[in-house]
Amino acid sequence: MHHHNSEAAQAHDQVVNAPHKSHLSHELIAAAASYEAAKAYQNHVAKNGQPPSHEKAKELLAAFGGAFIDHMVETKGLDFIDKQKAKSEAKKHAEHAYENAPTEFREQYYAN
């Protein structure tokens, strides 16, 4: 999925370290949420095993990304429109990362 030096990881660092009420694009927030979702998903799989289906894996990724965005909205003072756009973009990013994960990574972290 995402590596620590990926664009998503860099976006994550930029969003998390941005000052309160800073201007952050919904694309940047979505990339950061995608990275956070991948980390949370890997932790979830390590603790609970693989989800029972491909759909459940994508639901978990969307939920983890959404939780990160909610937190950023609360801590960075973003508005509702930014939040909704970022959630939509984050879901797309997470699903793309899931669908394009290398086979060996998917076998380790995702249910078939």
C-alpha cells in the first residue's frame, strides 16, 4: 500500500503538522487519510486477522480514513465542504491502493 516515503506519507506529515485553521486542500487531506487508513488497516489485520471479504476490507479502509478526516476537521478547523470532499477523495485513494497492492502484500494483509 503506502510506504513511509511515499507521496501519501508526505501528505500525512504535512496535514498532521499544519497549524490550526491552515488552508489544506481536500486532495492533500485525502492523501493523508489514505496513508493513515493503510496504517490503521495493517494494525487491525495484525490484531484481528484478515477481514472476511474484499468488500469488508474496503469498508474498513474507508472507515479508518474517515476517522482520520474527522479528527483533522476537529483539530485543524476545516469546514463541512472540505470534510465531505476529503472523505470522498480518501475513499477513492484507499480503494485504489487496495486494488493495486502487490499480490504478496494483499495475501499478507487482505482477504481474497
